[in-house]
Amino acid sequence: MQRLSWWFAPSAAGCPTCSARSERAPGRPLTALGLVLIASTPEPVALYLSTAALAAGVALQYPALITMTVNRVPERERSVAVATFTMFFDLAQGLGGAVLGQVAALGGIRATSPRRSAP
């Protein structure tokens, strides 16, 4: 097994403990598991399974994060809070791939990952 990639490790470590006082977010452990598995395995089949775990975790976190957002604002500001949360979540999801694509276009596919291939 190759060394654990530092790229995903901080996010994986922080997922289950984002806030001890927050409402339940069932996707956190699954998201953390997906990130750890992505960081620790170079095998394609394992990467597909790891990505599926990560995607399921994010899908489970989204409703919990929306609920936490709505519960923390006054009722008259809830529509603005949901719109703001959704806008930034979608912006991050959309721009992340586009930015990484530009990094790959400018620096080559190897520039998108801190992993080094064996010589």
C-alpha cells in the first residue's frame, strides 16, 4: 500500500468531529471513510468503491446541513439562509471540478494529485 496521501487526510480527520454541538449528520462517518479510502488506495476498483462511499456521505450530509442552517436563523430569514447555503454549496461543487480541470489542462494530469507515481 502506498503512503497515505496528505491531500485528503485533514478533511477525513475533521469530518466526524466538525461540531460536537451540531445536530446529527449521518453522512459524516461515511464521508470520512470515503476520504480515507481514497487517500490510501491506488487500485481502480477500490477507488470506485471509495468514491461511492464519499458520494453517499455527502448526499446524507446535505439535508442535515440544510436543517442545521434553517434551525440557526430566525423564521423570517430562513429563505435567505437556505438560498445562501444552496448557492455556495452548488458553487463549490461546480467550481471545484472546473478549477481542477484547468489545473490539469495547464500542468498535466499529474498536477491534480499529490501522489507520485513509481519510477
